[in-house]
Amino acid sequence: MIVDAAGFPIAICPSSCGRFFAVVFSFSRKRFVQTEDLPVFNRSPRFWRNESRAQFVKYFRLEPGLAKLKFLRSCARDDVLFFGRQQACSGSFRVSDRFKLSPRFVLAASCFLVFCCLAVVVNPTVADDTAMDKIKVLIVDGQNNHGDWPKITAMLKQYLEENGKFTVDVERTQFTNKGDALLKEFALDDGKRYQALKKAKADPDFKPDFSKYDVVVNNFGYGAADWPASTQAAFTKFINDGGGMVSIHAADNCWPNWREYNEMIGLGGWGRRTEKSGPYVYYNDDGELVRDESPGKGGNHGSQHEFQMVVRDAEHPITKGLPKSFLHAKDELYEKLRGPAVNMNVLATAFASPKQRGSGRHEPILMTVDYGKGRIFHSTLGHAGYSCECVGFITTFLRGTEWAATGKVTIEIPEDFPTADKSASREFKQPVAAEAKPAPKTMKPADNVVEMAK
Ligand SMILES: [Zn+2]
């Protein structure tokens, strides 16, 4: 029997879908708690009996209301509700004689058992559909030299939500820069007022609560004004403590003077980056990684074109199973990026052909960086809406976001993934409002975008 601090039993339902969390119902708090921080759950009774105690103590330290969780004795099979696809409701929830049960508790326990049985038997995937199971993503944006940025945020949000594993919020600086033409079409219906400015301006009120999320997707770009120092510090702490970040395209142009940020992205470009920012990192024709310390500007690209991606680390969770090479849709091929490049792993490169005014080198396109306990997925892809329609972009973005949040990848490679010589794109369409389901809020034109007086 496992009880919480108030002496009430806690029912535990290991995930029915093979994902690595369990759902706990605390009768005293009358709420579900998801143990998403728990490591791999083995559903065998032996595991619960012998190993779960330490795991739960570790978890409940993170959950203040249940911090005083007590184990009267080790878990046994009869104490735990098992809801596996193959073993729905095997085992039973036996209440110890040590507890005098109120009718209210018995009713609550009965309702819970019925709920769980129905949830698993009637719809085994129900656990996947509850918000608490999902990876919490925050997309940040507002200032970017790329006019498509409001649309790209909407695309990223839709890709994540359609996948089903993520919930997504967007936080935008109140002063926006560029993207004016798309700001109304892809406005946020969040009740806040925005001012579209001709020049990026620092937003002293931009203070997202990063700690509410598993991963932050950065869709800021070149010329973005600095975040408030307190926001920078909060973000650095978030990553240091184990949060995730995904850097999209020009997000690696941002903030050349923010040291920690440049360590997180590994490599960046423009913004007066030079050899002082760090080495120019590329692959030579022999497949060797070169860290070129010689003087030079950081950041460049040739003309936009389709280019072939080459996987350099086929064992990383993000790239595992991808074809060795695949053709990416029309995009800018970033080159000559420079940065600290510490704890950085290049997953894929592309050859910047001189025919396209490129460097003639194999340039890093997809990278991961470890920073503190945090994980960063850095994709230089995504110049325009059409670049982000590429199935290769979508797939690596989704897998990279999942990895940055959890360290694992469960998202499969779709059948329409591009091949070495044929790119594949999915035309982006805003969802049409279904009869009983209004369109997502961010897709609705709103009236909270204010043009500055000329
Ligand atoms: Zn670009």
C-alpha cells in the first residue's frame, strides 16, 4: 500500500502505450499527477516490488504536495493498478486494513477504477490524448529579418499539434519587427496588444515563464533586440536545469553578445560574428570535422536552391533511420557559421556548391548541443514558408523537438520522406474550422495588431 502525506492511498497506472511515464491518482488531492520525470518504467511486478520505491521518492520530491510520500512497505503487485495493453486491469487495488475508509473515499476509488477500466478497455489510446501526457512546447518570436516569420510560427505550431505528442503556446514580444504583411493573418488571439515597428525594439515586458515548458522553440531572427537581462537569466537557468531548445534558421543570427546563448546554439552567423566568436566549423571532403580558427566573418549563404542533406551521425535518436542522404526543398544553405561549438554534435551537413555561390564546403545544417543538463537541437533550415513545407524539415523539426524535450525520439519517419534525389513537400494549409470545432486560436485573424503611426 502506498499512501501520500495525508495517509490516503495512491493508485498508480503505468502507461498503457509504452511511453515512459505513469499516471498517479492521489485521492487526497483528488487529482491526477503524471510522473513524466520518471525514467523508463518496466511494467513487471518485480520492478514495482523492488525498484519503484526509489523512483517514486525521487519523483515526489519534485511534487511539493506529495513530498512526504510514505511507503508503509514496498509495493507489491496487489497494491498497484496495472493498465497495459496486454494486461489491462490485471492486478487489483487492495486497500489495507490499516485505513478506515470513508464512504467518500470508497466512492472515489470506485469511480477511479471504473474510469481507468473504461479508459483502457474502450479506448487504449486515451492516455495519449490527455494534455498532461504531452510535451509542453513554447514558441517564442516577434522580431526577425524574415518576413515569413509569423506564418512559420503558425506552421511549427500546427506541425507539433497535429503530431499529437505536443501542446503549444506562443509568446511574442509586444514590439514586432518585419512580417507585417502576415501578422494579421497569423495573429495571436491572446488579448495582448502588439505594435509593428520598422526597427526591432527591446520589450521590457517579455518575460515568459519558461519553467512551465519542456522545450522552447526559438523563432526569433537577425536583428532581434536583446531580451531583458532577467529573461536571459531565466532562460539560461531553464536550459541549465534540463530544459530543451530548438533553434530555427535565423535564430542562430540572434544575440551575438549573449555568451550563454551562443554556447547553447554552438554556431551562429552574422551580427558581426568573427573568429572572435569561435571557429568556423565544417566537414572536409575526407569526412573530417574541421574547426577553422583563421580570421573571417561568420555567416553567409548563396542563392536559394534545393540541396542534398547528408547524415553524419546516423546513430543519434533524431537521425536514426533517416536515409543517408535526402534532398531538402528550396532554402538558404547557411555557411561559415562560427561559435564556441562546445559539446556540439553535427548530425547532418550539406555541400554548399560554388555553383550556387556557396563555400565549396560541407556545412553543418543539423546539430545538437549539450548545455548544462539541457539539450539543444539546432536546425539552420527554414528560410521561408516553402522551405518549412519540406517533409525533411518537418520530420527533423518534430524529432528534434521531442529529443530536446525528452532525450528520446518516438516520432516515426513518414512514408513521404524525401529521397536522395527527390524532395518532398506538404502544402501548408490553415485548418478549416470543423462544425463542432473552432479553428485554433492563433489561426484566426485578430484585431490586436497595431500599426505604428508613420
Ligand atoms: Zn533566411
